[in-house]
Amino acid sequence: MATHPTRRRYLTAATALACLAAGCGGDGGDGGDGAPGPDDYPLIDQWLTETEIGGADETYDGTFTDRRGQDTVTVDVGTEGNGGNFAYAPSALVVSTGTEIRWNWTGEGNPHNVEALPEEQLGESDYEFSSGEAEGGSGVKYTRTMDQAGIALYHCEPHFALGMKGGIGVE
Ligand SMILES: [Cu+2]
């Protein structure tokens, strides 16, 4: 039967073309291993890299920290980066719906706060919240349960221009 090899070749070529279009086995975006990346969250990627609304977060290298399936996740506030202790860690994060985020002040580079204000950001954030006035010292905490699928884009008001920004994808 000559039809089988012919058909197989056709399917192989079609698969290769589909991979060219979709980027199969790409450069770390998702690579097919299920890890979330910039391709999954282009608005978070844009938020952390653009410089027209606040600064770019120099601690972001295109890597998203995957904390899906966990009840609580801690984000440190005031970690090294952006010219001082003006970063969140991790700044790019993916969690599951229902996860409680605990922002935990390191006490460095303060005062800081945590603000998700859609009208001041890209206009695309699904979350609006604020820890209130910037506070200094260690031991300050702010918690928020991520109760809907979507994205949260947030920043530190005093260090916005320096790139102290964070983004959370909620699945
Ligand atoms: Cu700050």
C-alpha cells in the first residue's frame, strides 16, 4: 500500500508547519511543559517591562514563578532590585483561584505599599486593591485572596517610577 507512507509524510509536514506557526518547543515561553510564561500572560509581561506607566522591573527576566495549587503564597516586599530594595519577590507569579497572597515587608528600602489600581495601570487588570498608605519597617503584612480567574497588576506607590511592580496570573 503506497497510500500510508504518503499520508504519513503529509501529516508530518502539516505538524511541522503547525509548530512553526504556534512555536512548538519554543524558547522557554511554555515549551509544552505546562509552565506558565510571558506567552500566557502578555499583559503581565508588558506591565513589568514597559516604561511609560512607571518604570520597568529589572528583576523580571521573563520567568513566572508557578505556585498553582497552593492555599497561601508569600510575596516579599522590599527585596533587592531596581536600584535598591525596591522590588517584590517574586514579581511575576501564577496561582490558582482561591489562593491567599501574603505580602510580607522585609523592612528594607521602605516605606512601601501594594496597590492594584486598574485606572492607573494598563486598564486591563481584573483586580483592584490597596494595602493603604506606604509603611516602613519589617513585620508589615497585607493579605488578599485571589478569588477570580484573571490578572492582577500592582505597584508600590513611592517606588512606581523605579519599577517596583508585580503581576499575578490567577487560574
Ligand atoms: Cu516600594
